Amino acid sequence: METLERALENLQRAYPALDALQALVLLALDEQGKPGISSVRLSRRLEIEHALIRRALAELEAQGWVRLTSSGGPSPALRIELVRSLSNTLT
């Protein structure tokens, strides 16, 4: 847990515009290492309400961190692609 706390602090120090949830979402996306994930899957993984994840993702997209696309159909899920690397930020 200390490592996660340290990573969150480092990320928020480097990018003060990020709130804690946005930083957590970015860390989870970066850790995944694969391109693209469903917002529903991310919500379940982090055990955070999907609506809160979507709100954080909308802000992250506005800041240029992620690209969001509809997963199609009636589902509220979004496909998330991390477009800015965190590798230099967390060292």
C-alpha cells in the first residue's frame, strides 16, 4: 500500500490538476500494460462506482490523458485507451 500511496503522491505532485480518483485511474491503466480496457471492468477492478469512474475519465480525456470510445450498443461502458505514458512521472 505504501508504494501505491507514494505513486499517487508523485503523480499528483507532478500534475496538480489531477484529483485522487483521476490519479488512481491513471495508475490502474498504466499498470495494466495492455491497450484498451472497458470502463465497467476498471470500475469492478477498483471497486468504485461506474458513474464515478466515467466522471474521472471525462476529465482525463479533457486533459489529454485518455481516449474514450463507446463500446457500442445500449451499454454505458466506454473503451479506454491511455494516450500519455506515466513512466517518466513515477520515477
